[in-house]
Amino acid sequence: MEFGVIGAGFSGAVTARHLAERGHNITILDERSHCGGNCHTSRDEHTGIMLHQYGPHIFHTAHKHIWHYVQRFAHFRPYINRVKATTNGRVYSLPINLHTINQFFNATFTPQEAQDFIRTKSAHGPTQPNNFEEQALHMIGPELYHAFFYHYTKKQWGLSPRELPASILKRLPLRFNYDDNYFSHPYQGIPVEGYTQLIQNILNHPRITLYLNTSFEEIQPQAQWDHIIYTGPIDRFFNFQHGRLGYRTLDFERIDAKGDYQGVAVMNYCDASVAYTRITEHKHFAPWEADQFKNSVCFKEYSRQATAHDTPYYPIRLTTEMSLLTRYIEQAKTTSGVSFLGRLGTYRYLDMDTTIAEALTACHLIDQYIAERKPLPAFFRPP
Ligand code: FAD
Ligand code: UDP
């Protein structure tokens, strides 16, 4: 069969590779000048430092088969994300762990003492948290919430934490030991040659033809594919006919520095008085080569509402967006010849490992339909 795959990020690349290995012919296109989607990396032309162009990406997963999958296409080095946060003139370790608690409350708690202490702080909080703020008060109490989460979250989302779902905070662990690993997954690392090289390797197959700088809209009139896998924004596919789905976008302000600028890859800024949310220093995402670079490149990250011309980053997914999304999903399910995948196609925040897992599940479903000689399903993310 002939497949058209729209978008050469992880969703599109993994799908293209699987279908090519099953003997299908794949045309994959991306309107950007590079593949890799938002995971795109490239070496800085001045310093040679590997830059994560759309914000830092650390690969982490609980799934051995996904970890094995990415190792097929790139050499990974172990990388543990140890984030620091500046609040009220002091530096702490994140996610909140025993060190953060002891520093913040000027204490020397043991794990059990810290747990008992935090329980007294959160005892007055809601028992059934219904939003981000209630979840924070329930988990850590008011002092830590105000110091680390209240202002940062307002900067990141442009909304009061009371308007946001509890699920956003649940992404972060709370630990009563000195483990300061930002993620809890057993497999964590960064590809030595970057994510773009990894994705190029996935796409390196004789049955795959990649067109960059090519949008779906310009090729659609003459396209003759049996089926389309669409990983671009779902509202855009339907010409925004029900309205635009809201996203947060990021602006990056580059800092060129000598030596070591901040001593760590990620420093969050949790105070309202600092407009940016964090500064990332990219050579620290590759500690195996960081010493080679005498200079450094950092980025201040500012979050704001995306306009029609901005790169979409974080789907907002509040009530208004979700009711719009429902209309697009209904439409997607009845549009034959196309399936929607990925973070833009399904309008969800997805980590890279989930993105790959969903693309593989979608492919297995397609295999099954083809084996049973049934017309391919018009699915909105694999069931
Ligand atoms: P994308 O990467 O967005 O790829 C979609 C591609 O489709 C794009 O290249 C786009 O140009 C193309 N496209 C769209 N519409 C069209 C069209 N009409 N015509 C042609 N091309 C089109 N995940 C982690 O696991 N670890 C992390 O540390 C991490 N950090 C992140 C940091 C930030 C700031 C953000 C926003 C996300 C982060 N993620 C992280 C998530 C990660 O970026 C996603 O999992 C991944 O990008 C999803 O891949 P995708 O292929 O679905 O989408
Ligand atoms: N967060 C915060 N302060 C921090 C780090 C995170 O308030 O120093 C909040 C913020 O709302 C963020 C959420 O916790 O969106 C989840 O954190 P994560 O690091 O997963 O956020 P991301 O950068 O992926 O949005």
C-alpha cells in the first residue's frame, strides 16, 4: 500500500519505519527544514554545543521495549535530570525531596520526620483535590506551594493554579529521601548524536521518501495515497472550522557565556519578579563532552499564549478547548482515509516514550486490518 505520513517527529517517523518494514511505500513530509519535530537538536554553529532547539528533551521510560526500540537507532548515554530552583533568593533542589524540605524549613528531618511534618502542613488542605492548587495544598501545604509552584505555574500557564487540572502537578514526584532525580523511570538517557540524528536513522529505509520544507496543504491536491497518518494539529486538518485549539508557546532568549554559566542544565525561577520560567544551559545535557567547550550557550524560557503564527508547545485543555476537541474528534472518526496520531494530532501533552508507544500500537492495528483485508480505520489515536 501507499501511505502518506504528515510530520517527521517521533510519531511520523516511527509509523513510517514500521509500515516500510512491512513492505509498504511511505511518503513522509514535514513543513520544517529538519526532521525530529519538537525534539530537534543541532550543533550550535559558533560553539559546537548540541542544542535542543525547541526546549530540552530527556528520554525517560518505564517500558523496556521502548528503551530497546530507541537503542536500535542511536547510542544513548545515561542522563539524570537534576533540576535546581531559585525562589526568594535561595537555591533548592527539585522535585521536592528531603533536601528541599530540610533546606526550606531549616531543619534536619529524617524521612519519617519530614513526612510527619509535611502531613501537619497539608492537613488543612482539601481531601479531594479538584484543581492544581488544591492538589498542591493536599500534597505539600501552603509554604512550599507558594514558594515553588504558585508563581511559576502562573507564568507557565498564564492562569491561576485554581483553573488548572490537578493532573499537571501529579507529573512531579514528592520524595522523603535525598533522591533528586526529576523522573522516576528506570530507563533515562540522551542520544549522543542528538534526537534529529536518531530520527534520521529511523527514517533511513529504502521504502521511505522524506520531503522537508513541504506542507500537507500544498501537496494534498495531487496526493494519491491509500491512507494518511496525520501528526499535525487536528484543528488545522479541518481548516479550524470549529475554532482554534489553544496552546502555550515558548520564546527563547539566548545567552552566550564564557565557561560555566549556571553550573547545572536547568535552573527554574519560581518568583513572580522574574518574567522567565527557567534558564537551560545546553552543554550540561551532554556531560560526557561538556568539558570540551570553553564557552556556553543558555536560553531563558518565556511562556505565553500561542497565536496562529507561533509554534504550538503545550495544549491548554481547559473546558473550552475540550469541548472544541470533542467536535474535532467526532469529525475525525467519520473522515475516511486518515488517522490522527501524536501530540498535535490528538491534542495532548505526550512524552517521547508514550508518543513512540502509541505510534507502534497504531501500526499494529493497521497490520491487523490489512491482514484481515478490511478497510483501514479512521482512528483518532489508537484505541
Ligand atoms: P512533533 O514533534 O510536534 O512533530 C510533529 C511534526 O509535524 C512537526 O515537525 C511539524 O512541523 C509537522 N507538521 C505539523 N503540521 C504539518 C503540516 N500540515 N504539514 C507538514 N508538516 C506538519 N518529552 C520527553 O519524553 N522528555 C522531555 O524531556 C520532553 N521535554 C519537552 C519539553 C518541551 C518544552 C515540550 C513542549 C515537550 C517536551 N517533550 C518531552 C515532549 C516531546 O516534545 C513530544 O513527545 C514529541 O515532540 C512528540 O512528537 P510528535 O511527532 O507527536 O510531534
Ligand atoms: N512547576 C512549578 N514550578 C517548578 C516546576 C514545575 O510550578 O519549579 C509546575 C508547572 O505548572 C509545570 C508543572 O509543575 O507545568 C509540571 O512540571 P513539569 O516539569 O512536568 O513541567 P513542564 O515544563 O513539562 O510543563
